[in-house]
Amino acid sequence: MEGRCPLVPLVFCLFMKTTPPGSTQLGFGDDFDALPLSHRPSVAKPRKASASKQPPATQAPPSPPVLATALLPAAVLPAAVLPVPEPDRAEPDWAQLASTLNSHPDYRVLRRLAPPLLFPPASGPTLRVLVLDTETTGLNASRDKVIELALLAFDLDLATGQPAGQLQVYDGLEDPGAPLSTEVQQLTSISDDMLRGQRLDEARVAELLAGAQLVIAHNAAFDRPFVEARLPAFAELNWACSFADIDWKRQGRDSAKLSALALQLGWFYDAHRAEMDCHALLAVLRPPLPLDERNGLMHLVEAAERPSYRLQATGAPFEAKDLLKARNYRWDGNLRVWFTQLKDEPALLAETQWLKAQVYEGRPARVQVEQQGARQRYSGRPGRLDVRAL
């Protein structure tokens, strides 16, 4: 027994089995003969069957016993049956794959928005800007409450229209004191457990408000009354609305909805959480507008510098209601009057001429005009009132 592996006969005896013809497992054929003589177990060769005891032609002959290789020491296995390690597979170059696919006219690749937090330094004068978004318990600012407030604070380089330096971020939750509706929880992914005991960091918000010159929100008419009710200091700031102050349809966009604007620029993001909505809005406002040399940020800066007007079609005849609706007038149920918002004095002049000709049909009329600056706009507070004769 000298020089023989003492485990081989034992392993062989315990792991003999039959295999179908053509099996590639190590057996008594060429694979077994490949073992060194000193490592072959002593096994009696099977006797040949006599001609009279040959199995029927339709029955497959029994397979020879097979030596299980899984428990044999590697030293006794032929090189041909040793496992070959798989080569390391390199991580695909996803950016290159996306670029290749995007170059084909039949495909368009969307990328997850990766918000930057640091921008190049300013090259000239700057304006301190806040981008704001809220999540609330409902739609009515007089009875519903803020449950999440997010702010992005940055210096806007007025020479380039781009943010400059470090982007400062705040995102805070607040317990409204009552359970959220199922609809709000599904929309925002905010639960009652997440809000329990939470409160906005008013000191941190005050730090970001200090020195701010313009607040931008996507649908400021919704967000502004909510945050002013919770934090009155917001009432002292100029506001601009990226939803209403930019004519997205004129700019070739299919929708003014924030997620749709991002998709048209090739980005997707997790919507309906305040901080991520702020990052998406800033990303949408940074590129140049299709029909302007400026970008969305600079467009809003200019919009905040000029007054806008709320024109009321005072005493308009009832039969003109469909004409007014088609002209994008809205009905004020409290004042019981049709009204529209106009961005500047030339637009106001053109609209009063249309009212005189189409609604009042040339009859003398007096309409009320409310001039609003960026301090009052979207707040619900009245601006300077005036009456104009048509």
C-alpha cells in the first residue's frame, strides 16, 4: 500500500454509480486509465457476459461504475477534469452604452438627475436666489398645513445666468398634528410615522432667508400662501413663478408640468418630495430657453422686476362667458367676476381693446385693474387698484 492514497478506495467504494452512455463524468474508461498506477484503487474487472445472456437489443447496456470526482483530492485528478475558474467579468461601461443607444434615431435614453452642489465662482454681480417647494396636507392654505419645506439657496451670476459657488440645501418635515390622508401619503411617500414629533428648523430657514432677493417656485400661487402662513418672513420677499411667468408652450414644451419639462430635457427623478423637486426645477431653469438667448433663471429675474396686472371684466354680459373662458379668463367666485393675469403694460393695453370690441361690443365700460409687484404677486394680497374706462 506504500505510495497509494488511502482515501481513494474508500471514496471509490462509497460513490460508485451508473451513468448513461456518453457521460463525461470520470469512469472506468479513458479517464480512469489516466490516473497514475499508484493512485488506482484495486477493483476486480467485471466478467464479460456470455452470448446467451446478452441483453435485448432494445435495452441499453448497463453503464460502468463512475468514480465521483467531487471528493477526490485535487492531486489525484487529471488536469482535464479540474475546474477552470471563470474569467473576471468587467463592469459594462453604462455611459458608453447609453450614448450608443441614444445616437440611434429609434431610441431615446433618459438619465436619472444627479444634482450638483458646487458651481464655478461668479464672474460678475450676483443675485441671492431661493428655490422653494412644499408638500402639504391638502390644497387649501387657509386650513391645510405644510408637512415638508425644501429650499435651495445660491448666488445667481447675472453675467452667465448660472448658479455660482456652493449650493445650500435645507429640507425639513413638520408634524401637522393630525393623520395624513391616504391620497397625500401615496402622492408624497410621507407617512405619519415620519412626521411624528418633527418640526421645521426655523433658525436654519431664517439663515437662508437672510439676504435673499428672489424666491422661485413652480406654481408660486400654491406655495406662497402656505409658507407665509407658517413663516411670515416670506411675505417680505419678491417672488417669481416658473410655472406662470414662462410661456412654456411658446417655448415648444408640451406641458408646463415640472416632471414633463425634465423628461423633455432627458432626465427623470423621484417627484413629489420637496427637495428633489427643487433640484429638478433648478436643472430645468439652467439651460437656455429654445426661443430666447437667456435661460429660465434670467427670464424669471426680469419677470420679477416689472409689474404684472390682474384685469377684471367688470360687468361683462352673461352671454360672453364662453368667449371669456376661451380667452383663458377665470371666474372669481368671491367677487363674481371674470379675470385674467397679464405680464406687462403692453399686454394690458391689448387686452382692454379686445374686451371693448368683443365683450362689451363697443359700449362704454369701466374695468378694474390691479397692479401687482413681485412683493404681492401670488400671495393673495391685493396690489394697487385702479379703474379704467374703455
